[in-house]
Amino acid sequence: MQTIGHLINGAVITEGAASLPVYNPSTGETTTAVDIASPSTVEQAVLKAKAAYPAWRDTPPIRRARIMQKFVQLLEENADTICDLIGQEHGKIRHDAMGELQRGIENVEYACGIPNLLKGEHTRNVGPGIDAWSEFQPLGVVAGITPFNFPVMVPLWMYPIAIACGNCFVLKPSERDPSSTLFVAQLLQEAGLPAGVMNVVNGDKATVNALLDHPDISAVSFVGSTPVAESIYARASANGKRCQALGGAKNHAIVLPDADLDNAVSQLLGAAFGSSGERCMALSVVTVVGDQTADALIEKLQAKMVELRVGAYSDNNNDFGPVITAAHRNRVNTLITSAETQGAKVVVDGRNPDVEGHNEGFYVGATLIDAVQPTMESYQQEIFGPVLQVVRVASMSQAMQLINDHEYGNGTCIFTRDGEAARYFSDHIEVGMVGINVPLPVPVAYHSFGGWKRSFFGDLSAYGPDGVRFYTRRKTITQRWPSDAVRENVSFSMPVMK
Amino acid sequence: MQTIGHLINGAVITEGAASLPVYNPSTGETTTAVDIASPSTVEQAVLKAKAAYPAWRDTPPIRRARIMQKFVQLLEENADTICDLIGQEHGKIRHDAMGELQRGIENVEYACGIPNLLKGEHTRNVGPGIDAWSEFQPLGVVAGITPFNFPVMVPLWMYPIAIACGNCFVLKPSERDPSSTLFVAQLLQEAGLPAGVMNVVNGDKATVNALLDHPDISAVSFVGSTPVAESIYARASANGKRCQALGGAKNHAIVLPDADLDNAVSQLLGAAFGSSGERCMALSVVTVVGDQTADALIEKLQAKMVELRVGAYSDNNNDFGPVITAAHRNRVNTLITSAETQGAKVVVDGRNPDVEGHNEGFYVGATLIDAVQPTMESYQQEIFGPVLQVVRVASMSQAMQLINDHEYGNGTCIFTRDGEAARYFSDHIEVGMVGINVPLPVPVAYHSFGGWKRSFFGDLSAYGPDGVRFYTRRKTITQRWPSDAVRENVSFSMPVMK
Amino acid sequence: MQTIGHLINGAVITEGAASLPVYNPSTGETTTAVDIASPSTVEQAVLKAKAAYPAWRDTPPIRRARIMQKFVQLLEENADTICDLIGQEHGKIRHDAMGELQRGIENVEYACGIPNLLKGEHTRNVGPGIDAWSEFQPLGVVAGITPFNFPVMVPLWMYPIAIACGNCFVLKPSERDPSSTLFVAQLLQEAGLPAGVMNVVNGDKATVNALLDHPDISAVSFVGSTPVAESIYARASANGKRCQALGGAKNHAIVLPDADLDNAVSQLLGAAFGSSGERCMALSVVTVVGDQTADALIEKLQAKMVELRVGAYSDNNNDFGPVITAAHRNRVNTLITSAETQGAKVVVDGRNPDVEGHNEGFYVGATLIDAVQPTMESYQQEIFGPVLQVVRVASMSQAMQLINDHEYGNGTCIFTRDGEAARYFSDHIEVGMVGINVPLPVPVAYHSFGGWKRSFFGDLSAYGPDGVRFYTRRKTITQRWPSDAVRENVSFSMPVMK
Amino acid sequence: MQTIGHLINGAVITEGAASLPVYNPSTGETTTAVDIASPSTVEQAVLKAKAAYPAWRDTPPIRRARIMQKFVQLLEENADTICDLIGQEHGKIRHDAMGELQRGIENVEYACGIPNLLKGEHTRNVGPGIDAWSEFQPLGVVAGITPFNFPVMVPLWMYPIAIACGNCFVLKPSERDPSSTLFVAQLLQEAGLPAGVMNVVNGDKATVNALLDHPDISAVSFVGSTPVAESIYARASANGKRCQALGGAKNHAIVLPDADLDNAVSQLLGAAFGSSGERCMALSVVTVVGDQTADALIEKLQAKMVELRVGAYSDNNNDFGPVITAAHRNRVNTLITSAETQGAKVVVDGRNPDVEGHNEGFYVGATLIDAVQPTMESYQQEIFGPVLQVVRVASMSQAMQLINDHEYGNGTCIFTRDGEAARYFSDHIEVGMVGINVPLPVPVAYHSFGGWKRSFFGDLSAYGPDGVRFYTRRKTITQRWPSDAVRENVSFSMPVMK
């Protein structure tokens, strides 16, 4: 069993001193282990990145873009391998892993446009004979800390843009499913990136803190849970760094009585149970306006849910796979039970499903809970499992109030065909990413991703235009040439130097 | 003697419980006092701002812009009063106060363009039949904390844009010279701003902390010294807020042998001694390449410096006025003495100048020190007084190394006529605002202001395009209309509602 | 009776050789005359503009913007006079003239943002050590030719932006109502514009041709009817100039069965009859889906139309005034009669209304025609009068086909509450300006105005971002500094010049 | 010998009715023939493009971009074949053809960013509850007409962006060297483009006119000589189309006495003689300030020119190849002779060079002419051959006057190290593309290409941001939802449809 190592200065190394086990959640088996970087390994990663920086910042953007173009090709050519690695360690079914990879590739495609995206603003004559312009220069060495649920996509939100902007990068991936992340980083190396520009260090909280405290790291991007996001934002900022920290979510859909219910149902199924609900954009609560609508919706959901298949990543006919760990499975089950205990009605119960041949895997089946109240624990916490909760409300106002009162504000969606309702909702809802009949309103790669309230700490969102701005610092040059000596006295002046 | 109060919900109030004295630095006299806001007054300011927010965010940008247009007019009509208030409490000469006001007005002019500046990005067909667009919505209530040295301009960097973006504002100005700040805020009220949108609370560190810790404040802009900037950035961030904190500076000029020396001298005089050097963009160090150039430059500077007049704000023939307090004067004098003690040569000595009729004022004359070394205390600290230090170097590389090694990176300037030298300098110098033969490269209002390294904490600079982005949060809407029921079945469907 | 003259080089002059009568359409009386510029006067206008150009192009944008700010103030202070002049010669009621003026002012406000709008794009390192940037430089002398129906607003679409960009301008206004246009141009002069930058020449077709053929005119903006637009576009282009020519319109509304009918009715009234229908954005055709909806709509329209008041401009209680000339009144009446003859049903007949005390004025009352067919002359031509025609259709597809088949494509609107219908319509309709429940979708000043098909000739629309681009030409500078001689050999080189 | 055909609806066809011979200029032999499209073939091309349009415009931009990514790969993989085809018919040496191809590919790379580039502007609340946004929709079918000198690059300036924007395209390439153009278009087909989106018709002036007059062609891009550009601009415009027509050039360099002469010489050689001077950006005139500088420059040029090798395209050691036809060779020789006759001094004479083994090829050797006067025929005309003319001037002002007086204004360059001279030059020179020590200032693909004066007719430049704007038309949607019926009455309303 080979230990998963670190990518430092273009080469994969392992230390062998300390490691953490890595599981196959579909079977429950331990398949490999991931090396824990020692402080000196973290130091090496930063030092090599710092050493690679001067040459990389001076490489013209168009050349940096060409490496990203080659990276796109390699990602496409290696899609099978990547999806397999994701599946083995995360449990995601192939079709879902392909979706993740595709979304990740789109961020690299965006980074290919860096020559255009880095343009500064130029003004002739800010005053008489005085010009000024801005340049967006790279920061130096920047770090990314990424979660288990998208081991390929979320890192690709960060480093392609950061590196295309001229930075060097140190990535600390999740220790749960590090293989696909490392493999993808190696493909970038293969695409022609100079050694040291991209580095990966595996590890734990100490590794993260070493990055947060390192004086040569200029900026930190984080995606994970809200408590960790909050503490990372505080610590990076206390160290004077810029930081963007994306946290948890509790994404509500509203279903209005005029909605196309069949469409709403098919959208909700994917958005609630896809990837076992382990997405920060998963739709985990549906607020339905009017009991009549709620009854109809639940009936239709129930009918469709019997067809859903949970199972191992390796069978592409499954709809979704296991959750990430046994502990997490237990936590999800406990939250379902708590809802039941507190008075909600479990309409479809996914606890302890029978997954033939894989009963040691960490499975939870698709679960539907009706009559959920905002006071319940299952409502207040992010479950991060295949659980859809129905909250019945009497009006759209009431539904919006629930959403606006929640501490999170990542994504939300409304199902309606009414233009006015949709516009009122999108204007007044205090959530960063809004869907109109789109259940997972993850912005495309050329827009930017960011929640509001306690789902996000920082001012610039992830990837897209905000990503470019986050990974660059503005330099403004004001220029005036004071005398016309050379121009007007040319016939009298000798050439100055040989 | 009237106490200077707070602007809360459209009215000026004083509490009378606690206050701090306010001086006329030109005479040394205490002229008035400024009220210290109690916690309940700070609370009122935030509450009223919060209450005013929903209506203000829904006011179309063009209407918000029209109030800013009226504000520009009022600022121009009241220029004399404003400059007088600045002069009395800060000591700045009229011509300098007019410059400050003008730069401030330019930020309001920029804010008048808010309908155009707030545009989001719209994409048709992110997928088949799916559109997406971004909106830049206001944050809610935001706060500004501003320094004594530009009591009018620096607040105008912040609140016109913040308010034009749809936010409500609470400003904590410097307690040294609060009158002009308050007067200007009242003019905005007079321009038609609804009560509660703009609020001013005077106070001290406790007032600042109350704002930093208040859960209803979404963002904080700060301008001041680096240690305070750093702690404010850490505290605001630990509270989950977005923050931009502008700190201190040690701005170097480089003079190359090919520079137009007469031009360099005249530029340096203004940049080093204007406003008594109490500017974060003051040029306080000049690194000269080659002894021949240094000797020539010093000779020319010395000749011009005998003509400089320091004196009371009220005489417009003076070149610059007193520093802000007696304590600060003493600190400046001590730093000059330290340079002397540590081996530098005080070429022109401004300590204890004779200012006829105003010898109780807080004056320091223009001071020129040669042979300064990077190890000296006077080099390492920001003096914030009318002191220009010369560091002699053998090459441009050496000069650039000095600048890049300094902890600050606010502004810098090179004097040369050589295109290649200018471009190499502006590209590689690690400073946020660069002048080519422009000694005070403060970006114009439609660009943005921000230093690098420990001169700035945050990612978005002050005012201009970055200001708009800082005071708004991105919302991305993804929209799909699922069925063509109404469009295609019109002849069969009854009108739905009356 | 004073003849209306030309504004040349800052002064109003008249020649007295040839003139055309100017009417008060509300009374039918000839009130004054407008001077026809001789070829030498046109030549003078261009020459003076050309002479003023070099200094004006070098005036920093911020200073140009300040003149526009002052111009905004003067326009607001002189609103009464301006509206009176519009009313006297055009016949527009005060409230409508105020609307026109307000829309015009918004274009000047936009021009105030020119320092920001003129920014070019800057790229560091297009290649190693090579930078490139774009500048948007003015064209020189540009011309505008404007119609009678908006004597204040349409000229303000053109020259404030053109002049703010650094161009000099020659305006040829309509000879029907030249007074308000001239008065407004004089206000810009009063605002501080240097003489020669803005010029007005009155005249006829020969005057227009003189401008189109003049080698010193670089660009032409035109607004008027399609046949003229077409010939101006051809002639200006044959002379090598850039040209934007806005022509006629036949703007259709679609009313779907789910529309809020009361709202639709109140919107249609204003859009069809406001300004007597003499607007290129007037809604002159309403296509109603389904007979049931059509019957209900017509009933509601009819009920409201009895309350409409046509009459003299001087009574602000009137809803709309006369049309521009007796000949035009006759043409409108003839087209109404033709519809009747060809089988349509005149539901409300506005021919020959009784306007007490003003029966010599050029009045047509609000007219509603049902059962209009696409083959009728009244459908095919732009009537430019207070006539609303109803075309009954069986489906939205049929309505859209009608619109897409029409030669014009200026504005259109749909009344519905259905999001899907609105999006399908706006996406697929071949019209440049689309309203969703907005009957006159004239883009605000910070967007741009332009029709499609034979309503517009050119590529850049009027005003807004396209206006800035139209009135500037791109210059791209690519820069490389070949040697580091000065920078690296400084200690050996003597300062070059004194 | 196979006749070169047309690409219509995805397939290459030939008619065989009429054709023109195609030469190998390196040998003088006729190698093949190109089919002349009959009117019905042109009609087919337009009809097929029109038929392909609806589906292509509705294909999401990201999918259009992916075809462009694949196209980039195919261009790289087929580089050898492409360069060979260019060389055979144009005579360009391999290294030069590779440069041409590379520049062309960069335009396709830019087109890959179309999802980002097509973004419109969105405004929330242009009025209360009213939103507005712009979309940049495709035009329909557009045409390109391209010259012989860049059979691969110039077409790639046009159709990748046009097609990525959602248009369908008909290309009429030069009849001199059509093979590489056709081959490249077929690669785009191979990359997955639907049939009919891209079409190529070969032919002559009648073919061009058929396109200019076709009512289904919305826009025309042309690159060629000024007289043709001018007539195409007039004819396309008279037909109501938008048009951009790029014409001829006479690009001057200025050499100041402070220039790095060795650098200037090496830059001038490539810029004057590369591609035999058959480039619209070729530097054909060098104005030298001061006789001392001129003498030194000429001496250095002469020394280097002896090393230049003219010869067949197939030998990569040659510096440049033949000109395009025997007739053109004769014209170049005649112009050289005319300069000699009119008093200039032919310093290096390239007439009738001995090219071993290929003496039937159309060769002119590198030619240097001194003492050229602006009155000479060789100065006034665009030679389009390997001829560099020296004009001696006394001052930079005089040099700039010469440039500004010339009818063309495509490119220009200054050699200096002085920042002030460079800035004064780039600001005041009336030329669209300016180099500072960059002899061929062709803007990179993410900026735009366009001359001034009679080098360009139109308002939007070629490729880059202007290209995107040229190939799209603005649609502005203003949206208001009039009632809150659905939102607020939800509990009373039945779901409308199943």
C-alpha cells in the first residue's frame, strides 16, 4: 500500500513519519494512507514556491495561458482516471464525478483567458500631460485549503486562476480523498508548469495553521464548514493576509402554487440527493406555500424516490453513493431521528439501507421529512446528507422570512412561472446565489461563486472575475515627463550612450 | 464654547457627559471640545442607520446620484467655511485645505456616476434557455474610521461611494479636528439625504471598538497608522466583517543622474513639506544615485528651502502650518535629533522655528537631513513631519532594494527621463502607488488608492472602482423558465387573476 | 419678429439672406423664421470647430466633465424657459416637455462621468518586457442632424458625449422648432465651453449635404425617418466617414391573455398618444392574443380614451398637443381614412377634433382602430400621429411573426406576467429595444439606444457606452524599452542636459 | 491538377465552369487553379449560412467556445501542412508562415473566451422595480473579404470571433493563394462546427459584389488596399450594412539621436523586409532626425543588409521570399527606379537579384533608398515590396508633420529612450497603432487592430474587443412586473396548469 505524498517543486515526495488512513466509503475498507506533512515539508513547499515566483510573475500572461490550455487537454484525456480516483475515496458515482470534473475544467478554461482578464485601466491626461494606469500584479505565494466533497472541482476554483495571474500556489487538500487532487496537480505539472509554481501538501489542522501563520503566504482561500471558515478568516487576517473563506449552507427552495410541479420534483431530487447531499449548494429544505401544493409535491416526490438507487461508486447506474465516513453516516442518521423525535414526519426513511454486497459501506438512503419546524435541530444544522426536509408555509413572505432569518445565505431557489414573484424574490432574498427554477444555482465559471451572511467571509467571491481580483493586487502608476529636452533639442545633443 | 456633537438620524446631538479638548495648532490654544459618544449613542447611530436601510437600498441609483450632485454643489458653495474649519483645528494653510477639499469633491463626483458603476454582468444562455446575471447589492450598515490629517478628504473617500451604493453609514472621525468633518456631513444631509443614512459619532478607542464589535455593521474602512490598521483589520475580521485598513508609509523617491533636477527639486519640496509632511503619501526619503547628483540636488534643495514659510493657517502666504499637537512636535524634533546623533547630517534644521506672533503654536520648520542610513531610527519610523531625508546610493538597484526591503509600500516615485528605467522601476517596485516624475502619486478619484505590504490590509483598495466593489456584495441569479404553458396554450387558458 | 440664427464660435449670428417660417402648431400661426445657413456659414462653423479642436482635445477629461456639471445646473435652472420654447414651436404640453428635458439632462449627467468612461485597457507584458494599451482619442469635428420631435432631447443624446470625449461639434437641428435647441446650446456656452467647440447651423437639405460632404467632418449622427437615414448613411459612408443613422419605427405591443389588463391599458394610452404619437418609440400597434382579450382590452381603452384631452401646449391639463404641421395632420387623417376604407374599424375617431379656441391648430385626437390587417397601408407606414391600431392574433407566435416580418425593429413590448413568455419574447424578437410590461423601453442614459433592421444603420447605438465608443477612435500603443543603459550605468554617466 | 473549390454547407465543391490560375511565386510556375463561384454558388453559400443560423445562435456560447478550443488544437497539429500551403502559393518562408499562423491562432484563443466576452450590462432598479440589461446578440450571416498577403491570419481575425458570437459566415479569400485558407476552414469543420455555419466562396470582383449586394448579409469585414476598401465601404453602406474596411498603409519609423541604433537596425530589417514588405504593417519609411544619426543608421543597415537572403519558400534559411506576382515585381522595380530618377539615392539595390535555381520566381531583393523626398512617387504610394526609404529630417516635429500629413495612418514607430519624446509622439501622432521601439506594433489578439485616416473605414476595429462588438448587435431589455398577484395571493389561487 503506497502512501499518498506531497507535490513539492515538481516532484512527489513522502516522508513516512506520520499518516492518516484513507477509506473506500463504498466498501468501508481502508485502501491507503496519506502522509502528514512535517513542518519542514510545509516550509519547503513555501520556499520552493517563493523561489519560483520571480520568473513566473515575469512570464507573459499569454504563455501562462498556454499551459492552462494544455492542462485542459490533459484533464479531458485523463477523465476516466480522475473520476475513478474520486469515486474510490469519495464514493461519488461516475456520472456525478464527471460533472464535478467538467465544472472544474470550466474554471481552467476561464483561466485560459487571463491575458484579457488581467487588463488594467489606462487614462490619458488625468491632468495636463499626466497619464495614469492600473496594473493587476500577482501577490506572490498564495494558499488554498479545500474540502473532501469536491476533491477536484474546488481546488480547480482556486489554483488555475491564481497561477494564471502569476502567483505560486500551495494547496492543502482534504485528507479524506487526496488522490484525485494530487493526480490533477501532477497533470498541470505535465502541462509544462515550471517546478515550484504549484505545490501540494497533505496534512491536518497543524498543516493548515502552518500555512496561515507563514509570513511568505500572502493570501488564503478556504472552502469548508462555517466554524472552520470563521476561524481561518480570523487567523489569516490577524496575520495581515487577505482571505476568502467559504462556509456552510442550508439552502432552501420555495415552491409556489403556480410552479410546474413535475419539473420542480425532478429538479429537487437531483439537488437534494445528488452526491448524497454532500454539497454546499445542496437543496436541503423545501418550503412549500399552501398545504394543497405541499401534499401534491410530497406525493410526487415520494413516487419518484422509490426509484432512486444508492450504492457503490463503481456502478454507474446508481444515483448516488455513500457518505464520506462511518462517523458522518451516524451523524446523519442521528439528525433524521432527532427530527422524528421532535415531531416531524419521516415520509421516506433512508436510514440503514440495504446495499447488496456493500453493507459495510457508509450508506444513507434518500430521506424525505415532512412537517419540519424551524426550531428543530435538523432544520438548524447543515446535515450534509441525502435528506430533504419540507417546511410548510402559508405565504411566500413567510418562506422568505425563514430564509432571511437563517444564519446561512449560500444558495436558494424559487419554483414559479410568475415573473413578478421571481423578481421580488431574487431582489430581496439575502442569499448570494439565487435560482429561478434552477435548484443548484452554482454560477458558471465566468461569473463568481459566493454566499452571503455566515456562508462567506471576505469581500471577493471565489473564481470568475472576483477570483482574478482576489489573486492580484492593484498597482497604480501616475506618469509625467517633465521636459522636452530630447525631443526638441535633438539636433544639438549627442547620442548619450553606445 | 460649544461642544462638537454627533450626527444621528439627521440631527446633531451632544451628550455632554464626556469630551476631549480640541486645539488650534497654529496658536496652541484650546478652542473647543468634542463630545465622546456613550455606548448608547453608538447604538443609536447603528440602529437609525439600520432602520433607514431598507428604503435607501430600494431607492434607484439615479436618485441617489442626484443627491450626490447636489452635495457637490453645496461643497463648492461652502468651500470657504470648510477650509476655515480645517485650518482652525488641523493647521493646514488655505491653499492646502482647498486642495484637500477639491480631492474630496472628486470622490463625490465619481459617486455621481453610480448608476453606471453598479452595473452587473448578464449572460444569455449559460446553458440552453438559461440566463445568469450578477447584481452588486449594498451591504447594509457600514462604518468608517478616519484620521486627523485629512478631516474632509478621507471621509469623502468612503461615505459618498458607500451611500451611493445603497448602504447606510456610521463615521467615526478623528477627535483632533472633528468640526470640518461634521460640517461636511451636514451638507450631505442638506442635499436631501434621508435621515439615518449618514451618521457621525465622535469618540475615542472605545467608540471604535463598539463599531468593530457591533453585529449590525457589515464592513469597516479605516485609514490611520499601521499598528492601529493591523489591529482593526484583525478585530473586524474576527467579527466576520469585511475590512480594508490603510496604514502608514515611508515613501521614497529615487533621483537618477539623468533627471531634470530643477523639476525634481520643486516637486520634492511640495511632496516633503506640504501639510507639514502629515500625509500618508508624503515623500520623506529621497534616494539619490551617485554623489555628484546628490550634491547637486542638496545644493538646489537648500537654496529653495530658505524661501519656505511655516506659520499659521490663516495666512495664505505660508507654505505650511504647524503639526497637529505639541506632543507630535516633540516627537518630530526627537527623531531629527536622533538622526543627528546617529551620524546623519542635518543640512537644514527646522527644530524650534521662530514663528512671529505664534510661538505657542506646534511648529516644526522644513528640515533636510543628508547621509541617512537605513539603520537609523529616523529612517525606520514614519516621522509624519516636515523632514526630508537623503540616502545616498551607488545604483538604482540599490535604491530599489532599499524600498523593497522596507515594511511599508504605500507610494514611491522616480525622477528620470529614461523610459526604460521608469518602466523597470514601476514594474518591479513593491509599492502600490508609483509616480514617474510625479512625487505624490495619489490616484485620481476614478482609479483606486491602496498601498502594498504593511501599508494596507485587505484586498480591495479605497475609493474608485475598488471602493464600489468593497461596499457591495455580489448576488448571482441563474434563471430558467421551465415550460411554455402560457405562451403556447394561450387560446385555451383563461386569464388567471383579475 | 426676430430670425433664429446660428451659433458659430460662441456667438449667435444671422445672415438674413434666406429663411424658413416657424409655426406655433397649437394656434397654426407663423411666429418667427429660421435663418438658412449659406455655404460660407457652414464652412465657418466647421472651420471654427476645427480651430478649437487641438486645445479642446488636450483639455483633461475631468475639466471637460466639470463644464458638463455646470451645464446640468443651467439646464435645471432654465427648465421653464426651455419647456416653453419647446411648446411654442413643437406643441408639446409642459409635462411632456419636462419629461423630454429630463431625459436629455440624464445624458449630460452621463457625460459628466467621462473621465471614467474614457479609460483604455492596459496590458503589462504582452511579451517579455513589452506593454500595450489602448486609448480612446477624439475624432476631431463631428456633426449631428436632429429631428423636430425631440428638439432638446435628441441633440443632448449626441453633443454632450461627443464634446466630453474631446471632439468639437456642428449641430444641424430641425428647421421646424429650432429655438429650444439653440437656447440649450447657448447654455452650454454659458457653462464655460470654449468658443468653437459647439456650433449650431440651421438650414435645410443643402445644409445637411454640406456637412455630409465636408472633408473635415469625421463622423455623423442622424435621427429621423428611415428613407433619410438610409441616404445619409450611404452618403456619409461614401465620403469615408463613420455614421450612425437612426430611422423610423412601427412599434408593436403584444398583450397576452394573462396580462394585467388595467395596467396594460394605462401604459398603452401614454405610449400611443403621448406627444401625439410623434415619437420613434411610440407604440402604434397592439397585437392582442385571443378575441376575448382583445374585446376586453378595447373596451377598457375606449372607456379611458374619452377622458383624454388634446389641446394647446400652454394648458398643462391637456394630455397631448397638436402635430407638427398642417400637412402632417392631413397625412395622419388620410391614413386613418385609408384604414377605414380598407376594412378596419375606427373605434375612436380623432379626425378633426374640436379644440375650443384653437381650431386653426394642427390637431388630431386620440384614435383607436380595430381589426387592422398587415396588408393595410396604415399598418405598413409609420403614421407618427395619435393613432393606436389593434391587430388581433390567435397566438403569441403569430404576433411575433408579424413583428419579425416588419421592416422596422426599433421598440416593442409584451404585456404578461409569465416569466417564460417574457424571456422567449425578448430573446427571439428581432427588435433592438424590448419592454417587458414597459411600453416605451427607451434605455436609460447609461445604457444605449438603438433599433434593429431598417430602424438603424450603423454598428454603434446612440448615447451611453456605444455613444462614447462612436465618438472616439481607438489608438493602441505597444511599448518596449530596449536597453538598460541609464538604469545600470548611472554611476558612469554624466547628467545629459541642464 | 485539381481545382481549388468552395466550402458550402460543410462540403467542398467545385463547379468547373470558370477558374483563375494559381502560381508558385518561388518558381514562377502555375501550379493549380481556383474555381470562380457562379452567382448560384454564392447564393447557396448565403442560403446555407442563413439556414444554419437559428440553431447556431441558440447554441450556448460555452459550446461554441469548445469548438474553437478544438480548432486551436487542430491548427497546431496541422501547422506543417498549413505553412507549406502558404509557402507554395504566397512564397512566404516557413519561419514567417509559422509567425503568421501563430498570430492567427491567437485570435482563435481569444474567441475561446467568448462566454466571458459576450456579457451584457445589467442594472437593477433603473426606476423603482424596473430593471434593464443589454444583450449582445449575433447579426445573422456576415461576410469577410481577405487579401493575399496573410491567407491564414487575416481570415482568422474575422470568422472565429464572428462565429463564436453566434453568426454564420461566408468568406471570400484572395484568389492568389486560396489553398491554405480553404484548408484551415476545413479544420474548423473538423473541429465540430455544424455544416453551413462557415462557408468559403472563391472568386473575383463579381463574387465580392454579389456578397455586398446580398440582402441576407448583415455585415462585411474587408482587408485590402485603400481604393478597394473605400469602394467596399461605400457599397456595403449604401446597402444598409455595417462595414469595417481596412486599407493601405505607409508606415513611418522615427529614429531619434538618442536611440539604441543597433536595436533600431535589427528591428528595421525585419519590419521592412520581412514577408518581402507585403504587409500592411510593414515599415517602409524611416525618418531620421539629424544627418549624423542618418549616416550612422544607413551604415549599419547597409552592413546588415548584405547578409539578407532572398529565395524560395522551401528553404527555411532564407530571410524572405518572392513577391506575389510577376506584375507586382515589375511594379516594385519601377517604383525603385522612379525614386532614383527623381533624385533619391539607391544605397542597396534589390532589383533583379540572382536567386540561384529559381530565376523565374518573382524576386526583389532588399532595397535601401536614401534622400527620399515627400514629393516622390515612391514616397506617396504604398510599394508593398522589400524597399526601405530614408527621409532625413532636422527635428522630431518635422518627422511627425510628415506622418500626420500622409493620407494613411495605419502603423508607426519611434526609436528613442526618452520617455517624454515617446509620450508626446504616441499622444499626438495621427496613427492608429503606435510602437515605442516596437517596429511592427500589431496589437495582440486581445486588443484590437485598426488604422486611422484612409487606412481604415468604419468605427470598430478588427478582432479583439472591437471584433466582438462589430459582430453583435445590442439589444436592451427593460423589465417591470406590474402586480404581485401570484406572490401575495398564493393561498387563494389554484395551480394554473398541470
